[in-house]
Amino acid sequence: MRPANFTNVLTVLVVSAVSGLLPQSVHSQPSEKGHWDANAVVRDQKLITEPIIGRWMQGVSIREDHIYFYGDIAGRQPKTGVVVEYTLAIKPTGRKIVLTENGVSVMPHPTALTWDDKWGTFMANIYKKVETIFHIDWPRALDDGNLDRAILHRVLDGVGWGTHPEFVTVGERRLLATADYGTESPEIRLYDPERLLQAKRTSDPGVIVHRISAGPFNQNVTWNGPKGQLICVQNIEHGKGWRLDMIDLAKAIRTGTVKESGVRMTTMTFMPHSELEGFRLLPDGRCLFAVATGTPQNVIVGRIEKLPPLSSPPGN
């Protein structure tokens, strides 16, 4: 997740199911700045606009039969975050949550939204280098359309660079996974939600359960439960490129790194030099990407096609 003053337009791309499309991973770093090899492309694109967030889209989550886009409200000062509800057909329901508490913006730049039946709803925010995880009363937030009565607990993150918790399953245990955007020793970290709810900071004793050495530029993470797969949603360079790094989480925990053989299940690198922000698998096998593109539309519908390695030069 880049800082909140980033001004490019964000896009969401819906594609056919990608998990398992590419049997062999391609994870080469750029041979020179702004130049990399791609192994996937999006075909049959259809453009859609989510107008409340506009160019400030920061991610997308799915709960039951609804899609939730989150980001900064376009053109609003002071900066204020919002969650906007859509159907699985990508049609707005008219419901939204403005991320204010008693009129004060408390999540101007939301970076995550995740749920668990036992532990409830967690969101995250990063603004002016302060990273915070929020425990939320989700039904109350939806009913009220704001956070006036919905914030249950706040925890300062900041162990790495960027905070975007996502519930995952490890054995019989539910944990919160996040991954760093930075390039200096980036990690995937797994947090204990019970300890997190008792903590003031994620660095407090017992909160961090596992640390895994990871690739850089992680904008978000997505859990593919049936495959035991943590999908790291990445840029290729700072603020540029689309990459999905699909990790066997159990193997990554055992080895402590994504670089060991067999840990990376698939890596898909795309042609565009815009900024990938988020990714979700839809129940019907399609997927959602949130991307900064520099165009007015912030939703694109399409399908992924596998490619042999293809050069993507600057300006693509």
C-alpha cells in the first residue's frame, strides 16, 4: 500500500479463475528499472466505475453474497475512508460505511477488511506513517453507515511497512496474515487474534505467531482456503506492476521463507505498469483486481490468458 497522497486512478479487474492456470511459476525481478517479463494477460475487458471512491480505491473483500470495495472518498477533505457494498454481479446496493467516529475521520486510508465467525471483523488503516488495526462491530457499522458505535478495539501495527490483515487457517487455528510492502527484509507475519485483542501493539508478546521471509511490494494478501494458498498481491517495482505470488502457507511456515522449493505454487506477472492494489476470487471462479491505472474507470471485467514469457518495457 503506497502512502495516501498517491494520485493515480485505481481499477478493479474481474477475471476468470487463475489458481492453477500456470503450472510453473515466473518470479523474475526486472532486468532493468521499469522493464520485466510477463507470463499472463487479461482479455475481453469491460470497464465499470465505482464513483464514490473513484481514483482512491484501495482494495476489495468478499463476504457471503456481497463485494465490498474500500478506499478514500473521492474529493473529500479532510481525507475520509469508506466501504461500499456491491452484489456479486458488481451492482451497487446503495449501502456504504463512512469511516468516521462521531464525525471525525478515523480511517482516512483503509487498507484491509476481513471477517471470521468467531473473532469478528477487522479493518486496517495507514495514514501519515501510522498503521492501525481496528476490531469492528460489522452489523452495527452497516446499520449505522458509520463507526460511531462500531469500534471495539484498536491496535498499532508498524512491525513492517504496510498493514492489511487477512484471516487464514493454519491447521485448526484461525490467524491474521499480513505482508510488507518494503524491500528491506520483507515478511509475511501471522498474528494471533486472541492476543491481538488484548494488545496495544502487534509487537506485544505473543501476538506474532509466525514470521516468513517474503518477496517485496506486497499491497495486500488474499486467502484461498480450499488450496491452503496465501496470495500475495504485489507490485513489481515501487508503485508499478501487477504480480500474484501464490504461496503454500503450510510449507512457508515450515521453511520460514517463500524461496524454498515447492513453497511458491504459482506466480503470475502481468504486462501493465499501473499499480496493483488488491485481488479476490469470486465464488463463480472469476477474480477481482484493484489497480491504479490513470483512467477514469475503476472496475474492469476480463479473463486471464497464460503467456510464454513476454517482455513488458516501460510505458506499457
